[in-house]
Amino acid sequence: MNRRHVRTGVLTLAILAFSAVTATGQTAPDELSFAFTTAKAKAPAGVTIEGEFPRQRVIDQIVVNFPAGSKFDTAAVTRCTATDQEIENDEQGVAGACPAASKVGTGKGTAFLGDGAEPIVFDLGLYNRKGGMILDIMLAGKTAFFAAPSIAGRKMTIPLTQTPSLNARITAFELDVAKKGPARKPYLRTPSACPKSKKLTASLAARENGAGTVTTKDTTACRR
């Protein structure tokens, strides 16, 4: 995750933090909500991914495993070829350095930074690139940080390498990836097989800096 200048005043953005303790006093578990925009097998699709991390911990990597058989094709959509330096130098950050046609998704995230008592709300943008995405992490409409998620097969790996130095504790995120590309060659295609249960399984693995990884699963409906 690359850092840009954080402008004065934007750190006042906040929402209520997720509770770290359940009514019984136990630590609340991570949660994943995963859903394709269509249940049809072998079809062009978008996807919504939501993760919640109630315990305040420094997560330096998130891995999303899409259901087995899911296929990405980054050649199906305009790619952003901007370098880190070009993004750093652009006044608008990622949005200024990348073609608008390369944008494939949006979202939001919340995290505590440093000694802050309230979580910060970030707007997120996803831009297509060869081998993965560029994740635009925005405050007040401009890039504050950016990361370079990779896509290998059905696995999306999101590196958050600056969270340790920022003492950033992610509490939640949501990503909405739109259906993109031509019907015969879409950006994302659902698996061709749908099991008898009519459910496909996805997982999210959140790695804590200097500690272990917590894996959470969810299912999304499918039909043949």
C-alpha cells in the first residue's frame, strides 16, 4: 500500500466502530459476505464482497478466494498502465493517472489510524491492470493511499504493506465490482459447474501483522 499526502481536516471523517465484544463477552469473529450479481453458471457477472473485522488488529494482507471455477480476464477491460510514480505525481492520484474506462469497482472501508479514537471512513475505487487491480483508497475525494491487488486464477491478494507503520486497524470493507467486458469475453465469469447444493463457497483470509491468519467463508447461490 502506497501512501500519498493526507490532507488537513479529512481525518475528521468517522463512523461508529464495530463492537469487538459480543453480549456474552466473547471476541466477535470476522465475517464475510460474498455474492455474484447473477446465480447463473458460466455467466458474465459482477460481485459484492464485504468483510468485517470487529477486533482491532493490524491486518497487512487480505486474500479473497473466489468460488472454484471463477475466471477473471483483465484483457477484457481497458487496463491502467500508470506507474507508482505517475500516480504519486498526479494531483488526483489514481483517478487522474488511470483511464476512466479502466475503473471496475467502488467501495468503502473503515480503519482506526494511530491513536485515533474513532475509525476513519475511506472511499475505495478499483482499476483494472494487467495481472490484477489498483486499489484507490480515498479521503475527501482524492487518493490518500493506494495498493496493487494481484489476481492469480480465482485468488485475489490485497497487500496492505503500510498498515504496520501507520498502526492502521481495519474494521470493515465493502467492494462492488461491476459486470464488465463483452458477453463472450467478460472481465469476470461465474463457475461453469453448480453443485447439487446450489451454493458456491468463497473465503477471505485476513493476515495479522506478526501474528496468524483468520479465514472466514461464505456461500453464494448458483443455478445451472
